Amino acid sequence: MNPGGDAPADNSKLLGLLQKLDEAITLLGEAREFAKPGKLPRVLDTARRVMLQPGGCAAMEARAQTLEKAGVFVGSDWETPQYLVPTLTTYALKSADPNTVVIEALSELRLLAVAKGNYLHPQVSEEQAHHYLTQTMAINLWLLFGAPTEAERETQGRLAQLPRNLFQHLAERIGYEHVIDQLIEEIWRILQQRPIQVESVKQMITQIAICQANPEIDLGASGQGADRLVSSLFGPTRACREDPGIEVYRERLSSMDSTALQGEATGFARAMHDTGLVSAYHPVLLRYLLDHSDHLLAEAMGLSSTGRDCLLCYRELVHALIRGGVYPATPQAVYGLALMLERGILYQPPVAPAMWRQLGLTLSEWSQARLNLAFGEDTSPRARLLEGVLCMLGLPLGVGQGNNPTCQSARALSMWAYNDPDYLLQMVAWAARDDDIIMHFEGMPLSSMASLSGVAQSLPMDLDPVSLIVVPHLDRIYAEMGRRCIGREGDPHRWVNPEFHGWWSGRGFRINVDVGTGQLHELDDFLRHFYASYHPYYNGNQPLIHPQPAGIAITDSAARFIGWHAITVLRASLDPTDTMRVYFFNPNNDSGQDWGDGIKVSTAGHGERFGESSLPFEQFASRLYIFHYDPLERGELAQVSQEELDRVTGYIHRSWGADRVPPTDLQANAGQAPDRE
């Protein structure tokens, strides 16, 4: 297989960059030893730009030997590849220094050229290079998945895309079969969270299916458990087991009796609810059943008595939603519709008429262009948006912010879908039809059209259909609300969050950081107040009624501070092992994160519902820095034991609060190391 030394003919930008790169490599190679450090930055900078282009990694692989001979690795840790350790690649690829990321990427492409037999290296054999790369791929599997994390976005910006391009290229060249088991485990972990956006997961499953179908690839004992994933997409039922194609399957349906149709309906429903993925064949069955039986329609969606009743009550609307939004090109709409019916939200008086409006909504030219650009033109923009609406109403905790600093807007959409669906539908109508959203801040109307720029520097594209249309408007309004608070004492979230998210956001507000100095402020009072407001043992066992906006200090796996992040507190209750946990929504695409110091966010296995994250109450409190509460409802502050508060404080002082302890507290705590739980 030719690694592709040159750019595709139509990629003039890449061709131009490669010309500049070749010149820079030549200058580096010709330079005397003492002059090489002066020539290196130009090579690394151009290489970085090349690898951010489609086909760029293949072009760099073809130049690997030339690069090494020119002296790219001289004097660095990468000069001796035989001593490189796969586990250290993660730190290099996450580095905020572009040169470190680029050299690491070039080193791996060099080893790829060795592993493929295109570069006879004096220090590393083909087998050694291959083994190193398979280990590296397995360790960095997250790079084949989803968008960059909060930490990567803060430290790397656009550079975070480079390692992803690299690993896509490595996977294609080395082969997924070498990391297939880890890949399967990762897919199931992501699917347990039931995200709305599943394209990256579907791509991974497609790669597994290709590996399985290729007679040259011997998966051996690996790939156990892959069949369920592959069949859920390509052959969930008997009549489409061999993936015959949409037209053939449609013909087969027309000759089935009711027993066979029942079998098909049950098979599709089981596969869908097992995985959260929907096969392109499933919409074909649903559309066929519209003319047959509502009983089989309910079976095909796997509905319980609640969902069946809702379907029968709103039969005409459900049929219209299937006709308008459920196509082989929009299969996830089936899952969204099923879960929406299960939630029973159509019984709320405004929701059904709002869904009828959505069905007939005329989209603006801008909205249509955005949807076509992001999702292609294999179905109409209106159907694509309807799929997004159904998925968001069915999976309100499946919203992700993509690779964008718009956690506030993603949180708002999730909260409205969860708590106030007709308000969400109103927002979608305004944004998609009118290219404008009007919200009020302290009685004053704010127009998204008239507002200046938002938090995001560019228009986000890696979002679900609803977010794609609505988030740019919300982002501008959120930023405008922040601008209206300039000059006020304290944190602007005190005023912005209730106005932005809705009346149910508590007007009481606590923050444990002094905005002026960045130091911890009244930490003990803050924690007591949080326990008294949210912990069932201290608030009179009052469950949380409405989801509440909150802010957390995100830390990495070494417990180092990364940045501030918006989440939603959903509930606090005992898990199956009788540990009090906080269950929350994190819009950050993948919620299973390691925040260091033994704090690992759980997404399954501790009583979480789909899309929820959870932590033991103490651990969650240790990363919290802002919360809202109802000032008229408050528990007993004095009842929280000092011992418990000291444990939480210990977590804070060992992580994001390490550099924020006021001098007076440091003197008081001299010689007293906080207890580690």
C-alpha cells in the first residue's frame, strides 16, 4: 500500500505547504551542526500545518526518513527511538507546546514507515516498530474517539486536532485489529452514556466490521463482543442479517405475514435499546408499519405501557413525525422518538402543538445551508433538524458541546429539553426560522442578531442538529449578558445563570473563590451551605426539584487545575452501595473523566441513568466552586461535621486549590497535613 507521498490533486493548500516543507527540510539537512537549531522551527511549524490538512500525515510518513536524516530529532529524547516508552506518548501529545506535539507525531510516523518496511532503520526493526505503535494506539485510544476534552481545549486549542489526524492515519495503516478489544470496550463505555451524536462510534464499528469481513485479517481471539455492535448497525434482524441493502429489505417486508413482522419489530427494538444505536433498516420497517398496525409500531420502538399510551393518544402526530423525520439517513430519530414517548412529555399541553409547528417549520436559508454543510444532503435539512429535536427531547442528557467553549449553551439546551421542552421547541423555532433569538436580562430584551460575538471564536460545526442551529445564538446572548454585568462586584454568573437558564435556577448564589484575587474564600461556609442545600441528610431529605446550574473546577488526572466548567446538578441520592452521590450532567462529550487524587467520574454502575455522571458527595463538593440555591429553602448548616468538611478541604488543597490558599489559612494550617480519605 502506498502511504501517499503527495497530496491529492485537488488539495492545492496542502501541495503549497509541502513545497515549503521540502525547502525547509533541505535547508535543515544542508545546515552545519551548530546552525541546525536555527533552521528547525521553520520545519516544525510547516510540518504542524501540513498534518492539520487532510492527507497531511500520509505525506509526512513518506518524508520520515528524509526528516530524520536532516536532523529533526537530533539532541532530543526522540533521537534514540529504541528507548522510547509508549506510555509517555500521552503526555507529549497533550502538551501545550506545539513543537513537542509535532516531534512526537513525526516520531510515530517515522516508526510507521519502519513498521511498513519503507524505511530500514539502523536502531529499530520492523517488528519492534509495529509492536511499539500497537501499544501506543491502545494506550491513546481516546484519540480515535470524539472531540477534545476540556483540558485539551484549554491547553492546545486547534492543535488538539493534530494527534487525532495522526491516530486516524496510524489506525488505517497499522490496522484496527491490533487494538480491537480495547476499541470494543471503549465503544460500550461511550454508548452507556447514550450520546445524541454517535457518528464517531458508528465509524469505529464500521472499521470493526471491515476487519471482520477481510479474509486477510485474522482477529484471532480478539473482537469478542464485536458481533453485537456490528449487527446492531448492519443486520439486527433475520430479514436483514446479511446486510442486503435498503431496497431489498423493503421488498422482503412486503411479503411478510404478521408473525414475521412481529419478529422484525422485536429484533430491531432489542438491538436499539441494547446499544442506543439504530440501524438504517429500522426506519424502513417503521415507515412500512404506518399502514399496518400501531401495535407493531409500538413493538418496533420497544415501548412500555407509558410509551404505548402516548403513541395511541397522539397517533396522528407520531405518524406525522415518522413520515417527516424518520428515514434511513436519519435512523437515530427512531430512538429519540421512542424515548420521547416514554418520557410522556406530549401530555404537557404546549408540547404537541409545538411539535406540529416543528413539522411544518420553514427553515431560513442560513439554517438550511448550515445543516447541509454539517450533515450532507442525503436528506432534507428539515428532516435532519427534526431528527435532532426528537433525539434531544428523548435524550436530554446526551447533548455534547463538541470541540467548543460553549458549555453554558449546551447545558441550557439540555436543561430545557429535560425540564421545559416547549421552551426548547420555541428556541429552535426562533433560531431555525427567524435567525434570531430574543431573551430578557433583568427586563431588557437581548437579540442574538444584535449582540456582538460570543464565547466561541468561530461557528461550531461538530454538534447535533439542534445545537448546530441554536448554540451560535445562545452563545452570543450569554456573552452579552456577561457584558451587561461588567463593573458589578463579584462573579457575573450570580445574575446571568438564572436569567439565561430559567426561573427555576435558584436566586441564591455561593462562590468559594474571591473574584479579584483568585484565592479561596470562606471555604468552610461555602461547603456547609452546599451540604445544607443539597445533601438529603442535612436538608430535611428534600429531593432536588429542578436541575440547577453549577460551576466546577476541572482538573486533569494529576489533579492540576485546567479551567472552570459549567455543569448541571440533577440529584443527590444513595447509590446501590449506600454511598451518597451527586448525579450531574456534564456537556463535555464524554463524562467518564479522571480528575486526579482518586476522583474518577463514573457514568455507569453506581445508579446512573443514561447520560448522568456521578461522584461521591464529598468528592463532588471538592471540585465545586459555584452553586445556586433557593434562599427561602435552607437546611441546617451547623449539623455538617468538621471532620467531613476537612476531608473535602483536603481534596481541594491537594488539587485546584493548592495555589489559592490565602496566606492566613496557610499560617493556621502550618504543620497540619489534611487527611486523605
